Amino acid sequence: MLKGTQTWEFQNQPSLLSTGVVGGPFEKKGRLAEDFDRFYDDLWMGEDTYEKANRLMIEDAVKLAVEKGGLQEEQIQFFLSGDLINQITPSSFAARTNAIPYLGIFGACSTSMEGLALASYIVDSGGAEYIVTGASSHNSAVEKQFRYPTEYGGQKPPTAQWTVTGAGFSVVGKSLPGTGPMPKVTSATIGKVIDMGLADPFNMGGAMAPAAADTITAHLKDLGRDPSYYDLIITGDLAKIGRKTTQELLQQNGISLDESKFQDCGLLIYGQDQPVQSGASGPGCSATVLYGHLLNQMKKGVYKKILMVATGALLSPLTFQQGETIPCIAHAVSIEYI
């Protein structure tokens, strides 16, 4: 199962059986609105705090994924989830609600693929029949924790990114015979923590780019593949600056990516008329784009093989206040419609 030094190749190829994708009012105005299952009218979502609203999104997305898969929550063996709020409390409190055996995970904005890699490993090895995994973020909750409350109206530089309000979850399960083509997880590359000394929390894309390039390079090397193997290599939330930097770093590693086949979720989710500076970010970015838009595109025959590379900046308000630089990571998962 282990290929090279960082990659798992799944012999049984777990399937993405069903998904649940929810978003906020700003995402409803974005380019990928038709790929969401549900939107909320405002950021409060009927709750009295943004953190509780974050929890609600997770609960709703999980419920949607399970119901769309024709399952009951009692049939799900494990629930893998993460978010950006202190001690991932929205995920933990959602686990309190659904009562599914829970593994809380944190990889910042890389959490979605960390969860999918782990869920696929467990299912592939026979450790479970069904696992729900995904990630979420809430713009106002995250901004309040890492920067300034949105009510403050602080000016952001062009390098800044807009945290997605959304949650994306999938039921990962055994591939069943006779079900026809489905999106299946064929491999996963676990990234290393890379820190190039950047310390600007308003330039997450630039900080995360070296981790993305390192993981993509490792994935292709471990499996002996050329980038042309994939119809699409897509990063989580590098946005404008990070995407360009990653391309340059990959070229230094001897890897040339076709512009049309190398995209970023943070550049897809919002329209050009939406004021998101460099692009989108947050664990909910890659989770909603993958489990909504990209899987729908695969079902339509647009893509057959995708490498999803979610990136994360592993800082906290405390480390920033203590003058630390920003360590980053990226996890890659290959999904094939077979």
C-alpha cells in the first residue's frame, strides 16, 4: 500500500458514495452556486453566535450526505471532521449531536484532504464500511479569531483572501460491484510541514505554495507519474499569488503544468465581481468545491482523474503574537471516476 515515502495507494479504491454541501449568502452569489445543496439566508443561521452557526453547517452537511446515500447515521462507523475555530469546537459539538464515533482532525485549510486520506485508508484496510468526512469554515467566526471582527471593517491588502462560509462532507465507503462508475479514491500523499520563514498572515497563498509544490512533487515521484496522468490538478486555496508561486516552484523541480489543467478552488468559487482580494480560503473552500462542483463535473464526464491538493497554514493567534513564522502543509488525494 505504501508507495515511495509519502503515498498510500489504495487497493480496494474506496468510493465517494454521497455528499452534502452547504454555504452562506455570499457563496450563493458565487460562480458555483448550482453545486451546493443548501444555502443560508444570513451568517447567523438562526444561532446567536457565528461559532454555533459553524457547528450547524457541519450538522446539516453531514445529515445531507448520509440521507443522500440512503443511509442512517447509525450505519456510519466514524465521523472525521475539522474546522478553524479554537480546539475545533464546531466539529466536536456537531459530533455531540450526531453521536457518531468521532476523530477530530486539524490541518487548517488542508483538513478536507487530511480527512479524506485517513477515511480512505481506514475503509481500504477494512476498518469501516462507511465513514463521513469533511471540513468547514465560517467567514465571520474565522475573521474574528485570526484577524479582526468583520464589524470592525478593517482594510485588507490585495494579498489577503476571503474565508469561505461553507461545509462539505462525503460518505466514504466500500466500492460495491454492479453499481457502475463512481468517484473512487485511488491514492493519497501525506505532506510534510514546510516553513520558508514567511510571517504575514495576510499572505496565506504565498506561505502555503512551497508545501503545495513539495507534496505534488512527492506524489508524482512516489507513483512514477507524469502530470499528464491527471485531467486536473487543483489546489485548495492558494488563490492568485500562491497558484503562481507554486507553478514557479514546480518548474524548478522539473515539473511543468498546463495552465488549463492546474487550477485552484480559491479562484473558482467566487465571481470576478465579488471583492475577495486574492481569492478564497478556509477548510470549507476545498471541501465545498470538491464535494460539490468537482464531483458533479466528474459525473458529467468533464474529468476522469483529479489530484486534489488541499493546503493549510498551521499558525494560530498565539504563535503570531509570539512572532513565529508560518509552518504550512499540503495533502494530496487522487480521485478517479471508474
